[in-house]
Amino acid sequence: MKAEETLTAAIPMRQVGPLRLVYDGAEETVCVPMATFESPLWPSTARGARVSMQTAGIAVSIAADVMARSILLEAPSAAEAVAAVASLCNDKPRIAEAVNTTSRFGRFSDLHWQIVGNLVYLRIEMQTGDASGHNMVTAGAEAAMNAILAWHPNLRYSSLSANYCTDKKTSAVNGILGRGKYAIAELRVPEALCRKLLRTTPQAIATLNTRKNLLGTALAGGTRSANAHAANMLLAVYLATGQDAANIIEGSQAFTLAETDQETGDLRFSVTLPNLIVGTVGNGKALPFVEANLEALGCRQARATGDNARRLAAITAAAVLCGELSLMAALTNPGELMNAHRKLERAGRE
Amino acid sequence: MKAEETLTAAIPMRQVGPLRLVYDGAEETVCVPMATFESPLWPSTARGARVSMQTAGIAVSIAADVMARSILLEAPSAAEAVAAVASLCNDKPRIAEAVNTTSRFGRFSDLHWQIVGNLVYLRIEMQTGDASGHNMVTAGAEAAMNAILAWHPNLRYSSLSANYCTDKKTSAVNGILGRGKYAIAELRVPEALCRKLLRTTPQAIATLNTRKNLLGTALAGGTRSANAHAANMLLAVYLATGQDAANIIEGSQAFTLAETDQETGDLRFSVTLPNLIVGTVGNGKALPFVEANLEALGCRQARATGDNARRLAAITAAAVLCGELSLMAALTNPGELMNAHRKLERAGRE
Amino acid sequence: MKAEETLTAAIPMRQVGPLRLVYDGAEETVCVPMATFESPLWPSTARGARVSMQTAGIAVSIAADVMARSILLEAPSAAEAVAAVASLCNDKPRIAEAVNTTSRFGRFSDLHWQIVGNLVYLRIEMQTGDASGHNMVTAGAEAAMNAILAWHPNLRYSSLSANYCTDKKTSAVNGILGRGKYAIAELRVPEALCRKLLRTTPQAIATLNTRKNLLGTALAGGTRSANAHAANMLLAVYLATGQDAANIIEGSQAFTLAETDQETGDLRFSVTLPNLIVGTVGNGKALPFVEANLEALGCRQARATGDNARRLAAITAAAVLCGELSLMAALTNPGELMNAHRKLERAGRE
Amino acid sequence: MKAEETLTAAIPMRQVGPLRLVYDGAEETVCVPMATFESPLWPSTARGARVSMQTAGIAVSIAADVMARSILLEAPSAAEAVAAVASLCNDKPRIAEAVNTTSRFGRFSDLHWQIVGNLVYLRIEMQTGDASGHNMVTAGAEAAMNAILAWHPNLRYSSLSANYCTDKKTSAVNGILGRGKYAIAELRVPEALCRKLLRTTPQAIATLNTRKNLLGTALAGGTRSANAHAANMLLAVYLATGQDAANIIEGSQAFTLAETDQETGDLRFSVTLPNLIVGTVGNGKALPFVEANLEALGCRQARATGDNARRLAAITAAAVLCGELSLMAALTNPGELMNAHRKLERAGRE
């Protein structure tokens, strides 16, 4: 096999759903493409989608949208590092100017810093339109860096990427300062529906969520994470829509919350994904199956800059919610999970 | 489109290498299949592989190999929780017996616990042969749970999975107690080779590693992680070899270490992956492209149980090292990274 | 002032309580000495103690008791590091022998490892009787290290302490592998009592605990921690009983759990402190006020080795629970916390 | 003993130093009061101070100064939570007005948020002058909350403190968004001095710092922390100067950095403490020994608001650096640490 030949890894993919989505002021039904080697993921997510169809729908909000890259500079001393940072924080318009020359859609939004000894870590944050924005922030950060090095000749280059960004690595900074879309998907499930379709109760899911997703994750030494298996749904949607799926690392730092409404007894179920990195343009988006999927999802329409990508984030978050709800419900019932798995494994072999 | 129809996501894939590998007492050259939407990953990893070809090779050791699932039980009180755990810790042979009935290859290896109030988290650990072992540990944990509930009628079921496992979620527990193969890949690069092929010095890489991978990640609030982009290489090899790629979450919690040999001046470069979850049998492994890749990697041979999977872990770790070395070297040179990206992007469009 | 002259910092101290304690099969009432500059801490903790007096008491269990020190060794290669670790794991009796010569009370209990590249981190764990055990584990680790260096001439010394211990630093390892007493204090508060003494409901406290202590801490990027202010009570008891109070760092990584009993409606309230490091002998314990406090607490009696220290851990955990309960209750009532503070501040000035 | 009687815990205290300090444009020598049960801490810190006396001094910079409290509000839905947050982010001047009425010195500085499902976490940040500011931010946060609840009648109170502050709990948020003084202390030690006074080399300390403080802490699952024993020095200075010493929890999340100057061969040694919470007014500061210590440190002079507290932070950071340098140097020499301890323990008993 010639090393330069490009082959394909043909990963099984299905359309899962429909699920009922409430986004951007409208209600609609959507099927979500999911590519995975783990076929039990499809029926599991589909069960959550079926629940959503009998409710008012999964309402998704996007609370923020930003991309970031950090650079690393070296000052002669901590005092000079502090002085340089203070000056740069007063110089944001000039930095914005440098950054914004690098792209038609990328726009500087803010700057954050850390200093350790004489080392300066600068986190350049940008809006990146419909692109996930990795390359855009790298180019923007490089431009900012070159400008800063010109303005502050006492600073020296240390690295164009300094892990305070941080890309495809678990962190707290991404959730606190933002990286990707900050998506919140929520669903209200009446108790009767909970019993009928999920064979469980709102209280059982709420208790399990506290014990497993919050407390269990804390015991495991998890960071900014409280969910059952968000990574599975993220991976499958990412692969089906041409995303850089290594971003499931930060994407999966998601918070599932389940509470019982004290008045109605409904299950209030939500999944919050503060770092959902997706794009509808860029690497991988021109592949035929990706284009078809993005078209079918309505993420290739003429919209304001960034709206297609945010729509994709909303749909992805809804799919994550479906998978979370289904697994959490299953775990409240002893035996259900393994029986379902066994049945699916058998079915998969037939 | 009919919901139940299975399509495929055709992800671009290349054979990258060859790299020189030293594993299990033998030296060999290997090409590694990588499937990704991010085409610059191929030449970047290939550069690291080229360096390895001019050295004694990337030596990989597997220090441990285990899989885990945690269950959650509820006791009437903390005192009874403590008593039950003490009893179970003395009952490991009986638990092993229950666990080992569930699989031909899965073998109980140990048990760890946490107690919070009256809640008992038990982490069941097993050897799972050539399978990554997700289903095996779930079945084993279920058997253990049923036995324990029978022996301790004062305990009640709370969950078959309690996030102290922990699967596809960032954590500290997986690295400390083990989950997946504990793989260490190391390479010694003489200074002259470092300058010639990577246009940098051992000292520059060592300094950058401390500042970026260790300190930068700490600043970002990372957990048990110190690397530049391990997730990228892991994802690509996982997709090409039929792995459940959501396991890059824990897999990417890897440690890149770079030191200058005080005597020879060589760069000592290593990547340690304490949670490399891979298998050569199970879901996804029967797909034709997966079979072809596993065959080509020598991971479908008649070996002792688990040896094929450990070999795959070793090769994966070596590929991660190649990508880490290449990016770290590039970052020591201002401008190199963006120029390389721009060139590749252009090439990709032609 | 002559540098070598020893003065005293006279920190205000009160006896807080009594609280009702159930420990080691007996029920008793205890007043807990607390030294602090923050006088509102006394009435806050006292309120929790008053609640306990009207219940069956705060039941405390000690689930484990161990101390640890990690050493760092350097091997010529990762392969040799792996081989050395494998050999050492088979050599525990010999390591125990080396460790146990260093102290009359210190006893080797186990060994855990991490390998990064060619570096070996060994965590030596010991029982240390009634001492908190810092010096004992250092001496034990040094003995183990010297023995290991003699047995494995290919290993080299790198450090007697390697932060995988870890002492007075936040971590996940201490909770997972153990360091200090693993103490669990729990209290059942009937709903009527909750309303009468705490002006709140079990459900309100349970909901707040999930939102604030679990979710809020996760958002903050906390590690293995879910409590409101355990550090405050720990510090005050530590100072009053001669403890090395820098150990509140790991001590405060505690889990407050609050659930409503589905059958009785009681509040089930517990605080779990996996890393409570206390001793009744050693540095500071011979100071007159410390001796008086330890005597009054019944922690200077003729008991089996370690029992005095474990009793002190149990009392400390009970005091932490009192403070947690009081603050959590106050926070469920808008205005209560600030009003209480204002009143106390005024009282403090009179 | 009457419960309400206030006694004192008389903790041994010494003046350690002098150390050479460069702060706020001036060079001076300072003795630092340290109260501790652990007497070996005094000579250890004093050794670092002696090194500083033969250099240009420990230069300390304060890069930021802020205090924070988070509140928790509940919206009817995630969509309304997002809308409320967006509105509040545009309403900062009005929030500042509400906050600033609560104190003469406290000033609103910024606002950050997190949303999970329908829950809103708001982090109110303030300048608090010479006070550490715990009470000031609580009062400010309460005022902000009352105003917000009046402006947004769809929001409901959930908690006045929500652990996204976060107070006396380990976190990432405090370092990333700021809480306390952000202090950086750095010292340049020529190689000859390093050999003479510390019996080690810059390279040995730099290597150990990477292996122990950075890598060892990462292995332990530490969060935003890389130091040997910052907590010890912090505790001792805090107790001697009337600080709420439970704040060593966040204070000890400090970064020790050691690099060899490539040109001069000097050791560049620094300790960065992003969360140093100290005050020179407030609880505990009126005690005679505290007043005497603050006077002696020059922290009770007529200065601009906040300057006395920042000076205290600078001195504290310098003391931490002395202790870090001394222990790190000792650990590079096999046997030194235990021998020193044994000698001191013996001396302490005489």
C-alpha cells in the first residue's frame, strides 16, 4: 500500500429520531445522523428521542459562542511580565485590529492572561462564524503575537500554543472562559410519561443523577463534568457531520441535571454543554456524506454568520440529552441495561 | 431516508509511516493507519515517524492492563456501609468466582471502594483479554452486584454504573487505579538529528514541554494530563482500527516528558498513556477495513490472550509519540506551525 | 526582637457544644475546642451541635486509616522502570521489613506506583498509630528507598518526596488510595426538628446540597470536594488540638451529602472526610492547652494503638458536620446568613 | 469549663529572617513572623531567607487584587436563564451601584456567570481595600442579589453562596477569574551561591521541580498547583498576622518554577500565588500579637487603600519562596531532609 494513498474508514451511520426540538423560537422534528462502531447507541438515543416526541420538545439555548488560542511569551522578569500584561489589557482595540486582519469572519472578542514567574500566557478569544475556528484562532493568535512582540521588544517568543487555550485536553478554563458554543438543552417529562416510556420515576432519575453523575464523578476526580455518557453521542454526531471529533474531549465535560418539579412532579431534565465545538464549514465539510447530513439538518442555509453552526450545536445538544435520558432511566432499573445490551448484541449478530 | 437503514460515514484514512518500533523484544517498522477529517495530521505524524527511522526506535512498554466498572449500592447507614465494604474486601475470592462465570476471557483482578454517607461505590476490575472490555466488565460487575446483594440483604441496588469506573469521562481514578493499557513510548533523539530533522534542540523541546504541557495544562485546570495533542493521534488510530473512539477522553490524559540527557545531550522524549483502551475483538472489529488494518498491524495473529490488544496499544502509543514530537518541535520555531498549516491547507485544496 | 526567641500567637478558643456523638458503639456528649480568629464560627457550629442533642446523635465511622509518602527514582529506560516496579510489587514483604525497622509503631501497609517515561513514583503507605505520621512515613520511605536502591543498582535517587504522596496539596490520589482517617459522620434529622431548630426543610437542604456543594463545586473546577465550609471547622479543631493545620488542604476535600428519606421524610445528612489527618502524639501535642484539650476529649486514654487518634478524627468529623448543617440550613433562607453575621459582628464589638 | 468562656490557643511563634525583599520599587530586609506547631519550618524558611540576603533580593509583584462571592438564582427555564444573564451583563453599572452602597471601601469590579439547566450562578467580584473581604463580598453579593431579584421577578432565590466563589475550597475558578492577591515572588540565585549555601545546582533544582512539583502533582490529580509545601509557610504567616487561615486552601494552589538561565547559569526561582487572600483590617487584626506583627511588617502605615494588604501579600509570598527554595534544595540531596529533621527534632526536645 502506497503511503500517500487516501483510503476511507467506512463507519456505520444511522439517522436517529425524530426528536422534537425547540430552537430559535420554532418547534420542529429532526433526525440526527450518528456514526459509530457501537450500534447499541442508536436505539438508546432513539428512545430518548421518542420521549421528546410526546412532550413540548427539547428546548435548546446557546448562551455563548467563542473560540480561543493561548500564546506563551517570556519576559525578563515577573515585574516586566506584569507591566506588559497591564499594558496589553489596555490595548485591546489595537490587538483586535491585528487579529481581525487575519480572517474575513474571525473577530477578536477578548483577552485573558496568566503569569507564572516571568512567563506570560495570553488567551486570545475570537468569534469564528460558522467555522469551529481552530485555524482561525491560530492565525489570529499568531498575528496578535507578532504585534505584541513588536510593541514589547523585551518580550520573547516561547510558543504559539501554550495549553491555556486549551484544545482537545480536559480543563477547567474552557468552561470558565468559554470555548465553543455554550449549549443548554432541557426537557420536561411528566411523571406519567416517565413511567410509561422509561419505566421509572422523576425522583429515581433525580436521585441517581446526584449520586452517579455529580457525586460519582467527583469521587473519580473528574473535572467540570457530571454526565453519564455524553461522549458517546457527541462522537457519533461529530463523525457524521465532519467535525474534528477530538473536540469531544472538552465537549464531553457536560452537566446533566435532573430535578423533580416540586409543584407538578414533572422530571426537569437538562444537559448543559459549555464547550460544544462544531462548525458547518472547514475541514471535512465538503465530503459528500457530510454535506448531505448538514443539508438534511438545515445547517447549510442562508443565515446570519454563525447561525448554521449554532443550529448544529443545538441539534447536537438535543441528541446528547436523548442519550443521557435513556441511559439514566435504564440504570434506575436493575437488570435493564444488561438485558438491553444482550438483546442488541444478539440483534446485531443476526 | 428510512431510520433503520445503516449507511456509512466514509472518513479519509492513510497509512502513516513507517516508524521504527521496539516492542516485546523485537525491532520492526510499522505503518499506522489513521482516519481523520484533519489531513495535516498525517504529515505531522509522519515527520515524527521519519525521525524514529533514524534512531534505535520507539521503545514501548505496557506496564499494566485492566478494565473496570463501578457499581453503586445503598446501605441503611454509614456504619453498615463500612461493615459491608470490610466484609467484601475479605471476600475477593468469592467475588472473583461470581465475576468469572460471566465470560470465557474476563477475569476478576481487584476491587476498590469509596463510601459517601451510606452510599457504597465498588469498582470491579478485570482482565479482559483482547477485548477493550466494556461489555465484559459490565457483565462482570452485574454478576458481582447480584452476588453481593444476595450476601448482604441490607444493601440495596442503586446503579450498575456509578461514574467511579469511569468510562469516557475525564478523571483521576482511571490513571491511579488503572483502566486500559498503561503504555509508555520513549525515543532517544541525538542532538544532531534533532537539529537536522526537527530544526530545534533537545533543550528547546524540554523547556517548552515544561512550560506548555506541564505548566500550561496546570494553569488550564487540567487533570492528570500533560501533552500537546495526543487526542488527535488517538482518534485517528481508533477510527482506523474499529475502537470505541469515545475512549480518547481518558486515553488523551497522557504525559509527554522531554529531558536532555545530562551526559550525551540527547533528547529523551516519551509519551506515557496510562489509560489506553483498545481491543482487537468486539464491536467494529469485523468491518472489512478494520480487519484489513488489524491484519496489517500484526494484531490478528495467534498469540497469548491479550497480546494482540497489547500490541495494538504499543503501536498506538508509538503513533502518539510521533505526533507529539513533531508538534512540539514545530512550536519551538516561531512561524513554523502556521506556515506548515498554510502549505498543507493549500495542498489539500489542489 | 531576637530571631531565635519563641513567642506565642494567642488565638481565641472556645469549647463548642455539647454535641451528641455515637462512636465505637457508645453514645456520649462532647464539647469540641475550636480556636479561630473568626468568632461567628462558634455559634454556627454550636447550632448544629444543638440539633444533634435532640436526635439519636451524630454517628461516626472510620473506614480506613493510613499515611503515605512517595519517592521518586530514575531508571535508565521505561522498560527498566517497568521491570523494577514489577519486581518491587512482588517484593512487598521485603520492603515492609525495611520500612518497619524505622519505627516502633509505623507499619508498612502497601505500595502503589506510577511510571512516566523512565521515572518511577512509588507511594509507600503505612499505619502510623496515634501519630499523624508525617515523620514516620518519611523515615519509612527513606528506608524503603535505600533498600530499593541497593537491590536495583540501575535505579538512581531523584527525590525523597515526589508529590504523589501528597502532603498538604489538593489531589485526587489521597482520597482514592487513602491518606489519613477516612471518616464518615452522619445525622438523621426529623422534618419537624429541621423546621423548628433550623427553620428549613429536608428537601430544601437536599436540593441546595446538590446545586451548591456538588454542582457549584464542579463548576468551580473543584477536585473531589463537595461541601460548604469544612475547612473552617477543621482549622479551628486542628489549632485547638495541636495538629499540623496545613493538612486542612486535603482534609477539606470532603463530601457533604443530604437526602430526604423517601419513607420517613427525615433529612439524612452526612459529611464524609476521606483524608482526615490527625494525631494525639507528636509535634505540638505537649503544649499545655493541647494536652488539656486532648484530655478533655478523652483522646489521651490507655487504648489500643491508634484508637486515640481515630477517636479524635471521629470528634473532628462530628464538629465538621455541625458546621456544615448550620450553614446549609442558613443558606436556604434568604437573608438569614447576613443577618446572623451582622448580629455576631455587632456582638463581637461590644 | 463554661462554654461561652473564650480561652486562647497559644501557638509557638518566631520571627524568621531577615530576608531581602524588593517590593514597590524599594529594597529592604524583613523578618517574617511565623506561628506553627511544626518547629522545623522555622530553620527551613530561614535558610531560604539567608540565601536571599546574598542576592539582589526576592522581587515581588502583585498582578491583580480582587475578592468574589457567587450567588445562585433559579429561572423558570434555561431560555429565561440565558436571557436574564444577557441582560445582567449589560447592566453592570447598575449592579455596581447596588453593590457599592454596602461598604465604604468595597467596589464592584466585574461579574461572571455559569448556567446549568435553569440555574444561574453569578460570581460578583469586588475590590475590598485592606480587608481580605469575605464579609464585604457577601454583603455586596446580597445587595446585588436583592436588586436582581427585583429587576427580574421571574428569577427566584436559591443561595447567597454557591461554591462558584469559591471560598476555602480547592478550585480552578479562583486562579482563572481571580480571588485574592495574584502575587509573584522571584529570586535569581547564582550557581556558586546555590552550591555554597544550598549544596546543589540550578540544574538539579530545575529538574526536580519539573519532576516533583509539576509532574508529581499532575499524577496525584492536583488542580492548578505545583509546589512542594507552600501551605506550611502560608499557614504560619497567616496565624501570626491574624488571617483567616482556612484560606490556605486556595492560597496553596501555587506554582513554583525553576529554570536555569541559559546565558548566566543562574537559578531562576519563582513562586506564583494567584490566590493569596490576606488583609490588614478585619477579624483578628485587633489582637495584640497581630497588631504588633503587622506594625513590625510595616503593614499598618498610612498608605493608599489596599496598599497595606498588598504589602502583606508581598511579604507572605517572599516567605513562601524561602521555604520552597530550602526544601527543594534539600530534596536534591539524598539523606539531607531526614538528617535535618532528625537534628531539629532532637534539638526541639532539648
